[in-house]
Amino acid sequence: MRVLLPLLLFAAPALAADPPPHSGVVKERTAPELSDIALFVMAAAGLLLARRAMRRRFDKHRED
């Protein structure tokens, strides 16, 4: 609880600032954004790591 009050006071200027209004103009997308590509790469890497870990776990318990 002692930490909560200073954190709230620290965040108060950010919470009080008004967000800039939206211009209302929609930007036409011509290609995927860099963040979209990064998200895809991270998801693919996560799947590969999970599959590899499951294979190793299965092979460790397998007795042939």
C-alpha cells in the first residue's frame, strides 16, 4: 500500500493528459505493418519451441 500512492502520483500526469483527437481520415493499408510481421515471426517461433519441447519430453519417456 505504501508503494501504491507514489505510483499513482507518478502516473497522474499521464492520466490527466487528454489524448489527441482522431482526425477521422482512414489510412489505406498497402502492405502489412512491421508489427504484424514481428507478431507472426514470434508466434511461429513459439510454436516451434513448444513442438520441440513436447517432442523431447515424449522421447524421454519413450522406452523402445
